[in-house]
Amino acid sequence: MMDKRIVTAIAVCCLLMGSAQAQTAPTGIWKTIDDKTGDAKSHVEIYENGGKYHGKVVKLLQRPSDTVCEKCTGSKKNKALVGMVILENLETAKGFWRNGTILDPESGSEYGCSVWFESGKPDELKVRGKHWTGLYRTQTWYRVK
């Protein structure tokens, strides 16, 4: 017969593993989808740096790899999209990440941003850009395996 301590240890490990999966960071490479066409648009790599999460374009799927951001302003104006950081400074919250910004290279506009996983879907990342007027748009990004 199994010792109660072993059973308890196994139960605790299972609980911790489930909890760790639910709190998985959004790191990795994600496929973005065009809102209008539904076609895959790019790959964005989300990474952690200094306790915050950022995302850079690592591959364009509909445009040449040397495409630049013509509508961007400031230091990103006319810079290559591949390698450009478009998601910045997301902070960890309880079960999601928030208070970051996201750049829409199509318009050159930057929006407030938060991201999260829907329950039970660790390969689908919800990405919400929010305009200062209160309007927002939510996309689903898919993990690249």
C-alpha cells in the first residue's frame, strides 16, 4: 500500500503543474492574423526583458522581408518591420499581462495593450489594443510550433 506522504506529494506536484500551465508567460513566436482577410500576416516573438514583456516582428508572411514602416513616427519611421519591436512593456498581472503598448504598422498608431490566454487554450493569445477614446480591438494570435 502506498504511503500517504507519497500520495500527498504526487497530488501537490499535479496541482503545481496545472497552476504553472495556467500562468504560462506569453513568450514564444506567435502568428498574427489580418483582421480583414483572415490570412496569416506575420510572426511576432514575445520575450521577457527586465521583468516586462516585449514583442518584435521576426517574419513577414504577406510582404517582402525588407518592408519598412512608412506610417510610423519618431525613431521607427521608415525602419524595417522585421526586427521592429511592436509590443512593449507588458507587466504581469494576475492571469494576464497589461499596461503595455502595441504598434499597428499599417497606420503607424500606437495603442495601450493587454494580452491573455483564454482558459484551456495556451496556444491562442488574445491581444487587445486600446485607443485613448476607449475603443479597442482584440485579435487572436496563434503559437508557432
